[in-house]
Amino acid sequence: MGDIVEKHLTGDSVFKEESTLFREYVPDKLPRREKEIARLTRDFKPLTSKKGAFSVNVAIIGNAGIGKTSIAKYFMERFPKSAEKVGKKVYCVYYNCYTYRTKSSILRHLLNKYFNVFSTRGFSDNELLSDLMKSLNKQDSHLILILDEANVLGGEDILSFIYIPEAFEFGQSRISTILISRLTEFNSLLNVQLSERIHDKIQLSGYNEDDLREILGYRAELAFKNNVVSTDVFDQVVSIAANTQNARHGIEIFYHAGKIADQEELSYITPEMVRKAKAYVYPELRSSVLEELKEQELFVSIAIARHLKKDNIAHTSIDEVYEFYKIVCEENGETPQAKVTFRRHIDVLAKTGIIYKVVEPVGGGKRGRRSIITLQDIPAEVLEEKCTNILEKNEK
Ligand SMILES: Nc1ncnc2c1ncn2[C@@H]1O[C@H](COP(=O)(O)OP(=O)(O)OP(=O)(O)O)[C@@H](O)[C@H]1O
Ligand SMILES: [Mg+2]
């Protein structure tokens, strides 16, 4: 066995640096987004030039895979260092709200990690915020909180980061925010007070073919050895990604195609490998996953999709979906199953990755826990259409 391990660990690969294609990797350059990075920097310039407490809030919005997260992370790496050069202390901290779903969890993590305030259990959110403000005041520093997938956190919670400190003795907040959200979900996040607080809304457009040529050229160069990607293969990937205007689409195709080349022990990527890789990758959720679903699971998927689409919301709960599910069953002449069974279908869908389910405490944990359901990668409309087609096909 040792030999096989060694062969594949040291053996040839088409990759020069595979990890540059991983999701969390942020490249040193973000071609075609220079203007937006400059704009973001200008928005936060007052933090380095003005004295005292105030808050700058910027939203970055747009469709999937167009550099929202990357721009924010790029800025986060550099802004505090530049501020330090002019004698200003700025913390810039990133939270993905799929991971940190509540104001409390963000506050606790912040205080522990950056301000050495421990054992915050038992403290209310307001007490935690007050502690945070005290620390920032003491150091005459600012905090830029990057909230990615901010719609998951919700408008009220976001507002309290910038709003509640004002009600304290400190006057104005020292907390600024960068709110990142996909376009469709951004509106569900906004309430009147929050939109009044947003100083700049940077709306990114999708990448066109020219953009993708430059971006994917740069990323392929980082990831692959010479002569792995021919001009034909490169054009093929660019044109697939141009359809969705999504840079991640191209990057993930490159990644999977490279993996296939390694598996087949070839030193270059073929057009067929690109076609195979395409089938793995967003935005086309692998159709075989859906085709394997049982009838009841298809009903549940349709119910989720319809509800999210109808009410234009980012996530929903089991109880709400159940109501939609009953209607779908009726339409298909079936009796709805009990909620216990229904929940099992939800679990299956979560396991296949079609939906995303997170259990979160209600009322600070005092009122138990509830499951929140959302669609990760596939638009509600597409999911509904695909499932309906499969149901129809199965009936024939
Ligand atoms: N201008 C660019 N130059 C180089 N790589 C880029 C650029 N824009 C995006 N990418 C890469 O494309 C992928 C998707 O970008 P990113 O994660 O920033 O998208 P997003 O807009 O946050 O998408 P989502 O809404 O799905 O979170 C990442 O791997 C990122 O590194
Ligand atoms: Mg993102």
C-alpha cells in the first residue's frame, strides 16, 4: 500500500498549485475589480482621516460568483495595514453569516478573539456591545465588520451593531459594516432605518467574456503547469462561464477538469474532461441527484422552492414549508404525510446538498430550537421546474 500512496503523493499532476482553486483562496490580484476596490477604499477613508466616533456602512451586492466576497477579503487584508501607517487602529473582521448566524455569536467571537474579553456567557447582547464599545473607545479604534451573506442575519440584528451603541453613553458608534448579499436577497434584508444608514451601495455586474478571459487566464496560470490548458480548452471554459457571468463557475470547472486529468493520468485537460466537469458544477445542480429523489421528496423540494420564490425570501422554516407541501400533495392527488415523516424528507434533501438546513436556538435558546431551510446553489425557480419535469416524466 505504501507504494501507491507514495506514487500518488509525489507523482505527476496537472496542478502547479491546486489550492489556488479552492473556495477560500483569495488571489493577490482581482483583475477587472480595481474600480470597485478603489471605491470601497474611498468609502472608508474617513476612518483614517477624521477623529472620533462614527460609522460608515457599505453594501456590496450582486449575483453569484462575481467577486463580492473576494473584494471584501482583499480589502480586509490591506486596509488596516494602510490605516496603521497613518497612525489609525482599524480592525477589519470577516463573518460569514451562514456560520455565525446570530448577533450574539458574532459578538462573543469578536470579544474573545480580538479584545481578550472572555467568559461572556450570561451577558446580554447589549452588555456585550457595551464592552465592545468600551474597548474601541479606550483604544480610539474603529471596527469594520464584514457581514457576508448578511441576509441570513437579518436587518434588525445588523442595525443593532451600528445603532444600539448610539443609545449608550458613548454617543456615536465606532462600528462600521460592509454588508454582502446576493441581489435577490438584499431587499429582504433592508428595512427603512438600515437603508438610511447605508452610505454606498456597490452593485457589481456579472463578468462578460472579456472579463472572464482575463480573470480565468490569471487563475489558470496560478493553478496549472504549462501546456495543461490548451487554447481550445480555455475558450471552452470561458464560454461556459460567460453564460452565467460567474467566475466561480469557470474556476470550479477548471478544478474538476484538473482532477479528472490526474485520475486519468494525463498531463493535459481535454474538452471531454471540461464537459464532464461542467456536469458537477453550479449553476447546473447535478440532475442525477434530483432524478434519484422519491416522489414525496420531490413534493417537498417543490414546496420549498415555491415558498421561497413566491414570498421572495432567503430562508424558511419547516412549519412554513409544510403548508406548501400539503398543497403540492393535493395537486398531485396524494395524501400529505405526517410531519414526522415530512421532516425525514427534509433531512434527505439536506444530505444531498439540494437544500441547506441549520438548526438555531429560538429566543436565546429558551424557546427551544428550530430548523431554518434555504437553497444553497440552485435558484428556486430552476429547482421547481426540474422537480416538476421529473414528476411528469415518472408518471409516464
Ligand atoms: N476579479 C477576479 N479576479 C480573480 N478571481 C476572481 C475575481 N472575481 C471572482 N474571482 C474568483 O471567483 C470565485 C467567486 O468569487 P466570490 O466568492 O468573490 O463571489 P461572490 O460574488 O461572493 O459569490 P457568492 O454570491 O456566490 O458568494 C472566487 O474563487 C474568486 O476568487
Ligand atoms: Mg460570496
